[in-house]
Amino acid sequence: MNNKVTIWLLAGTMLVYATASTLSHSGATGVVKQRMDGMVMLGAQIKLLTPMLVANQPKDFNIIKSSSQIIAQHGGAALADLFPIDSIKGPSVARPEIWSRWPEFQALAAELEFLGQELEQSADRAMIATIQQPVKIEVEVEEELSAWDQLNVDVLLGIKSPGELASEANEAPLEQAENTLPTVRNVGAIYTDILATCSSCHTSFRRSR
């Protein structure tokens, strides 16, 4: 990861940290408190995941999976429903632009849910890969055949020559197995998109105090 990307990610992460810290002491009530509590929960997951997925420390895929589930649960409709129209009274830091640009806000909420689900799938795949052990396959060695036994029936009956038989074998098409496994992105790439989604939403729809 180059320095520019790292700095950008850390800046976005610090924005989420600051938001969570501020919201946790706001004294909000009702739906405003509910969504602030949700943001604090999301911020906690960012704080938990960043050392593993940005600073490249050892990864605990159980933690990544658990956090990804929480991220997904706090995105999508669950997030959008916490923003009824004009709910910006009191300590709310939501901007009125949320409702004037509602489809954009909904798209970011949906993206957060999708990325959380994708991160869970990627963590699952990584967990399976780390616990799989190579399978020892025992191959039965056939007894070497005599020159007579190796002859084809058609050759013995004079229908085909050994040369014709060899030529047909070389011309036989080889079957190639199709790769049916879906492409799964690595956890780091998905987490980068989660940070970008959070940062974009905060920049567009959250006011500073």
C-alpha cells in the first residue's frame, strides 16, 4: 500500500473515531440517540479492524467476521430508517442535505450494508483457507504389463497398426474443468471501501459542531 493511500485511509479512520467520541457524550434522546449509538458502534468496529487491515498486524478472522456482521447490520435500511425527515433538532449533527439528497444517502447506506456482507464472506473464505490441510492421496501402482498385454485388441486383430492407434491418442481433445468458484476480494480491499463509504457519508451529510 503506497503512502498516499495509507495517509488517506488513516485520515478517514480518524474522522470516524472523532465522530464516535463526540456522539457518545452528546446527551441525545429518541431517534437521534439511536442513530448516534449506532455510529458509536460502527466507530468501535473501525477502531478494532484498523490495526489488522490498515497497519498489517496479524489478522484474527473471527474478529473480522464478527465486526463485519455488525457493520452490515447497521447499514442499509436499518441506517436509513434512523433518519426520519427533519430529525435534526437538539444535538443532532445531521445536515438537511440528507433529505434533499435522499437517494444518495440511501445508496451510501446500502453500500455499507453490502460491503459488510462482502467482508464477512471474505473473512469466511480466509478462515477456511487457513485451516485446510493438504489431503494425502494414495495412488495404486498398477503392475507393469508385458509388451503383449499392452497391445490393443484392434492391433492384435490387424484392424489398426500401432502407429494409427498412437496418432488417434495424440489427437484426442483434452477436457478442461471450468472454474466455478466466485471471485472474492481480500479483506483489506473491502475494508478500504468501507472506510471510503463512511468518509464520503460524513463529508456530505454530517456537520461539524
